[in-house]
Amino acid sequence: MRVFALLYGLICHSLFAVAVGLMMWSLYHGMASGWGRLDGDAAVAGNFLLLVQFPLIHSFLLSQRGRALLARLIPGGCGKELSSTTYVIVACLQLILVFAAWSPSGTVWYRAEGSARLLLTLSFAGAWVLLLRSMYDAGLALQTGALGWTAVFAGRKPVYPVFCPLGLFRYCRQPIYASFALILWTGPVWTPDQLFIASAWTIYALAGPMFKEKRFERFHGESFREYQRQVPYWFPPFRLKR
């Protein structure tokens, strides 16, 4: 079982690296580098299906039925312990599918040059730093899939992080989704494809966490509702002092 857990972890983190690398490259270049070969209306339909499959499956697997399905995917009696790793593997495969199978329109609206490109590149990199920090604050082992396989490798039950608003979570309730949205809008190349994916996934980044917060309300009760009253949903308000 330890060998299996180690191999499973290797698969998870390899897919994670590929998914993040593809996402960085594709969004930085305006979604113009996909390998899909559809044209016209077929390309629009195919790209639309690629876009919607990610939030739909991603959200379903966080539900009670989705978590039960994840626990059954791996045989041998350790599916439940590996479910967090399996969840990350599925998410990575979804992202790889989106960015590898995307059919680019071939139209470029804007390509920043000079100081504008430098500014947008720094903004893009900064959004990724915010995302990494948000994942760290939320529990990096859980976010990267390490929590499940390392627990099985050590012969123990996975210990999930207890909700505690640390780091960026002290300033907004959904820093991961907010950082993700910033990544979508800070690339130096703009195409119809980029606008398509940025608009669709920003809507998901705004709406998706609402269902997550409902689950947190049921689990944590009044303590989480007090957190909601004190901390803004996305970005903290900026107040000007007299």
C-alpha cells in the first residue's frame, strides 16, 4: 500500500505541474496556443463544453454525492483516505483538457509591448503569487493533493485542516477565487478566446464559493456567520482617511 500511495502521489503532483504550466502559458498568450482544430461554430461549441465541464464537475465533486463517488473510485479500501488526492487529480486532468484541446480563434485584439507588457507581466506574476499564498493559507497539502497520499503512505487517517482565518483569509473570505480571477484578467495578450474564458470563469469564481460557504455555515454555525459579517467576500474595501 505504501508503494501504491507513493506512485499515486507522484501521478498527482506530475499532473499538477503540467496543469499549472499549461494554464500559465495559455493565459499569458491569450489562449492562442491550444491544439484543438475545430473551426467556426464547432470551435465555439467545443470550447464552451471545455469551459463548463470544469466548474460543473469541480463543484459536483465537492458535494456529498461527489465525495462519496471519489471515495469509490480507488479500490482496495483506501479510496476515502485518498479522496482529496483523487480530487486534485481529476481537477488537473480537467484543466489539461481545457488548455490542450482548446481551438484558438486565430484573432489577436491586443498584444502589449514595451512598458505595458512589463506592467501586465508583473501583474500576472503577482496574481499567481497571491494564488500560491492563498493556497498556503488554506492548507497547501490539501490544495495540492498531498494530504491524502501522504496519510496512506504513513499508515494513518488524513487530518484535514481546521477552518481558521489566517493570512489572506483575514482580509477576504475567498482569496483563492479572487486571485484566480485576477490571473484571468492580467495577461498581456487579448483575444476573443481570452475574453471568453475570463468572463465565464470569473462568473464561476464569484458564484461557486457561495455553495461552499453554505456548507461551512452548516458545519461551523454561528462562528462562520460572524466571520462572514466581519470579512468581505472577495476584495477588502479601501477606505480613504480624511
